[in-house]
Amino acid sequence: MVSGDVSVGGRRVFTMLSASASGKASSQASPPNSLSPSRAADFMQCPLLYRFRVIDKIPEKPTPAATRGTVVHAVLERLFDAPAAERNVRRARSMVVREWERLLARRPELAELFTGDGEDGRGEGAADGAELARWLARAEELVERWFSLEDPTRLEPAERELFVEARLESGLRLRGIIDRVDVAPTGEVRIVDYKTGKAPRPEYAADALFQMKFYALVLWRLRGTIPRRLQLVYLGSGDVLTYDPDEGDLLGVERKLLALWDAIRRATETGDWRPRTGPLCDWCAHRALCPEFGGTPPPYPLMIQPRLPVEASDDVPGGEGVTP
Ligand code: SF4
């Protein structure tokens, strides 16, 4: 048994990590101490999914789509190392294989994606060159499509893959990685994020912009200036979604995040992480452990705290109803 105390939401929480809890997950379990856009989205989608990822830290198998996203992002980042006049389609496409090999050298387990029994369950573990070739070709298509949406010969990013972290007055730490930050000669800032999927339908655009407003809030708190424009570049469908935030937008996001963090803190202390089913359950890596689908989660690896008196909140009634 390992014990200690950790700060959660600005408060000290005593924890015990039980050696009897199952496997890898429990040996690494710890309370959350910061919030990123992805994990905030996880909690809003399903609190139990958040628990599996953040508290239990249950490993997830890499997927071909996510791995392709990593490779494409690396190409779009590194292309700017070349002089402006040399940032062309041919160079960018040729970088795909190089970035894949670079990633594979760091994470050799990714080779299993293309053994014939990785992506679709076929074969007996032999390397599937055709499958890998198709996957690389798709990555090259996505990279090429970017040139129809932006012109890298006319861009000089101020930052690429920028890690940002800010602590709000409440003590909540917000963090994330911004794909690209452009700064105009006038000083106006544009935050850019690349997506390898398709643009969402208009009714889901607010969800997509939540991540960008999160980054805008962090940059505002760090630098004192509200970014002028947020820009999502969808390589899958060839769309660009932009939004110009104002102070009211970002203050609203800050309030939402504080309410969200309060709900996460309460769930951490009480161990009450409720599953919330939805269309994305079909892609959930932890479905086999989910009670909604007949599974049993591993024992909760943190010490349960007595339930605190809960203040009424319009935003987060019992941790539910938090939407971007
Ligand atoms: S299967 Fe659905 S309800 Fe269950 S943990 Fe995953 S996202 Fe949540």
C-alpha cells in the first residue's frame, strides 16, 4: 500500500494506492491535478471514461487513425523548417514516410498496427505491406489537401506545437498543446489547430470550438491579450472553421471549466464516476469494463472521501449537464 496527499482543486486529498487493485492501472493511479481540452471533453462525454483514462490510467491500444494524425501533425509542423519557397506538396508528401519511420523508432509497438491482425483482425501477424501502403497514401492525401486550405509559403508561424499552461486564480491548472500560433505584424494572434477528420455538422460546431476557446483562455491568462482568431483546419473534408472570440466568450469558458473541475473533484473524492452512454460508446476503448455493457470496472484505486455538502449549481447538477 502506498499513501500520500495530493492537491485536488486547491485542496489536499489523502490517497492510498492499493496493491491489490488490478494490474497496471492501479499501480499508476493518482488524482488529477490539471485539465486539458481532451480530458475536459472526456468528462463531458462520460465521467467513467474520464476515470479510466485519468485516474486508473488504463492503457489504450493505438489506432491507425490516431497514429496517422500524429504523423500528419509532425509533417505540418516540420515543413516550416524549410525555407518558405520550398514548402511545396512534393516535399510535404515525401515527409510522410520519414515521419512515420521516426515515430516507429520511438514507438516500435506501432508496427503491430500493420501486421494483418492489427487493424482488422486478419492474418497471423505477418507484416502487411499493402495495408501500410494504403495507410501512408491516405496520410499523404491529407497532407496534400492542406495546401488547398492554407499556403505555407506565406506563413511564418510564431510557435509550433506550443505547450501552454496557466493557473487560474482558483488554483486550477489548464494545459495543452497548440498546433500553431501565428502573430500578425499588428500583433494580432491566431490560434490554429489541424484535424485529420471531417468538419462537424453546424449543430456540433460549438463542441469543436470549445477546445480552441480553452486555448484562447490559457493564452489570454498567460499573455494578457485575447487571441484575435481561432482557426480549425479540417484536412478530412477540406474545411476551415474560424471564430473570433471576445472577453465574454472566454469568461464563459472559464466559468464552465471551474464548474467542470468542481464536478471532477467531487467524483475523485467520492469515487462516483457514472457512465454516460452515447454514440461514441461504439469507439470506447474501455467498453469491456463498462457496467452499461455488462463489464465491471477495476476497484477504485483512490481512497473514498465522505461526500461533502454540495452547493447548488446551475451549471453542474451532480456533475451532469456540463456541455461545452
Ligand atoms: S462505453 Fe460509453 S458509457 Fe461506458 S465508459 Fe465508454 S463512453 Fe462511458
